[in-house]
Amino acid sequence: MIRFENVYKSYPGGFEAIKNLSFYLPEGQMAFLTGASGAGKSTVLKLIALIERCTRGQIIVNHQNLTRMPERQIPYLRRTLGIVFQNHKLLMDRNVFHNVALPLLIAGFPRSEIGRRVRAALDKVNLLSKEKCNPITLSGGEQQRVGIARAVVTRPSLIIADEPTGNLDPALAQEIMRLFEQFNQVGVGVLIVTHAQSLVDKLGYPVLRLENGSSSSDAMLQADSTVQFSYE
């Protein structure tokens, strides 16, 4: 679950990327975060993962108050999150297996558990046969699926994805979205930043639109002063 309460994010020089943003994403919900370039979408994901901290307001993720979280606890928070990047951020000098295994190695999982989990994750994204390949030999869609396998190998309760279909053709984009739907169907929360309006319209999940760092009030459902994701 994710709750933003009157959140601001300012940068040196006075630029406000996020302005008084409040919304609530219930546990196990899948939703989209949309808006024009520069609206603050990626900043929202950075705040959720504590890559950056908010300037004012309160953020609750998986029942943990991020505003008060000490630095030493941040790695434990991130183990409850699966983070998917638009440009994959794969290690090109390591094969697919080792790319997916990286979060488990960092977390100190035993080798036998790592092998089992990595192969289960690769099987879920239909890449088990590619475990010994280097990412450079894979297509863009396959590289993105490796990134998704790496994000889910720790069995997170929440996946956040930043433009995961931005560099893919429509058919591959639909394939990636189906993967997110499959994870959501087993109870994993999913928040996806996307410009792909046609996919958003087709899938029919809740949508939060940002405009200049704030929620678009005419597109939202209001409840107890908290912006809820709207269904479109």
C-alpha cells in the first residue's frame, strides 16, 4: 500500500517537483500514474523507494512511515519493493542468471535458495532458457523481462515501474503489461508510471494524473481529503 499525505518535494533553487500531493493506493491494487513530462511522476517513485526524501508531508509505504525512517532501515524497505526501470539497468558483463540473482546476493540468501528463486522468476517471465545468455544478446523486450524477473525475485509485496514499456513496440508493451497483471492477480501491488495512454485506456485500471507536481482534481475521486485513483 502507498499513502501520500500533503507531500512536497523541492530542489535547490526553489523548484518544486511535487506540490501538496495526497493519494492512497490500497494493498494489492494495480494502478497507473500518468502525466506530461516533468509532471513529477518519476519523483513520486523515487520518494516511494526513498531514493529521495520528501521536503514536507508524510509518506506511508507497506505500513511504514518513510518520513521518519532512519538510513539504516532503507535497505530493508527496498527488499519489500520490486523496482522496474525503463532502461533496464542490467549488468552487461554478467549473464541473465547473475543479473536476476543480484538482489538475493545483496540480501545474503543461501546459494541453494538463490538458484531456486532465480529460476522460478525467469520461468515466470518465459526466459528460463536464456539464463546463461548475456543481456546484450537479448531483444529489448527480453531485457525488460529480465528486469522484471530481478524485481520480483525477492517476492515483493509492491512493484513500482518507471515507463516499463517506453522503448517497446505495442505488441511487446502489451506482453509486459500482462506480466504485471499476473503478479497483481496473486496479490502484489503494482504502480506503473507510463505515457502509454492507449494501454491505460485499454486495461481499465485506476489512474492518477499529475499536472505540475499536483494531482489533476477533475480526474480524481475525492474521499476524506485524500485523492483516490480514478477508474477511466
